[in-house]
Amino acid sequence: MLRDRYNQESFMLLPNQKNCAPTPLPKFCPKKSCAFCESINNKITKNGTYPVKLSGERRQLFYCEKGEHSFSEMAYSGLVNKKGSEKEYIQTAKLIKEGLSCEKIADVKIRDVRTIEAWVAAISQKSQNFRAFYLSFFGYHN
């Protein structure tokens, strides 16, 4: 699933381990303007939720203790402020995987092609960032 939850309440099994307890991944501040951005030695806590304008679904807010600011769960992806719902992002990712062009997806979703291109770029970047984080977290190198 596309959802950016690996940094929140989700867990992963360590490579080559079966039937072991899940290991929580560390939380970090994703805000580039924060002096403690991406530092795992910074306490990140839940800070309520907020409603999404388009869908009404609620998204998690977090608080960066050292940076003294709040941020949304969407800050963990490039999809923050992209004016789409999580459902639209997931559908777009699935359609790209099936080989549809951004133009065809825009036509089907009745969206501007530039919007779809921005979503696809953000989804791709998030995938690359997660892969790099995963490899470095578990001690693998490219």
C-alpha cells in the first residue's frame, strides 16, 4: 500500500528472520527547514488529527520536540499539499504500475496532466527514499 505509515505505527520484520517480533522503525522529523530534520535522536509524538478537505478522512499530526513544530503524516511524502486524496494517490500508483500514461490517467480522473505528473514524481521519490532508508537502517549498501 502506498500509505506513508512506515514511520508511524507500522512494523517490519528484519531480513532473514521468520516468526520473530516486529521491529518498530524510528520516527523522525521530515521538515527540511527544521534543524533536527531526519535525526532519529529527536522525540516525535502524536499531536492529534485533522480532516482532509477533499475526502473528510482524518490524518495524523505529529510534533517535533526539538524543532518545536507540528507536521502532518503527509510530510513523510512529496504528496503534501498536492490537493489529492489518499485514494487518488493509490489509484494513480496502481494505474502507473499497469502501464497507463499520465495523460490517460488525467483523462480518466478528470485532472490536469500536470497534477498527475506531480503525483507520480512524488510517489516515485517516496519509493526511492523508503528504499534508501530501509537499506541503510538494516546495514545494506547499494
